[in-house]
Amino acid sequence: MDVINEIIQNSPAGLLSKGLKSAVLLLFATIVSVLLTMLVVLIVYGPEMTIRFGY
């Protein structure tokens, strides 16, 4: 936990209030969780997908 606090204090978000720091961390965690979910879906359903490139 000390490492996370150190990173936050040395980042541009370190100057923000606690509420805004929490919002920034929540946004980051949301983006990471969406990306991980998309990766899992792609790995699971990837072989059945038909991808066509065209105009």
C-alpha cells in the first residue's frame, strides 16, 4: 500500500483533493477491468469470430 501511495503522491494526481484522487483511481480501475474483460472475451470467443476486412 505504501508503494501505491508513493506513486500517487509523485504523480500529477497527488495535488488533487481526496475525492478527486478517488475518482481518478476509480476511472483507472474501470478502464483496466474493461480491458481485461475484453481480453478474456476475445480469448474465449476468438476462434468462433469471423473477421472480414473491407470497405
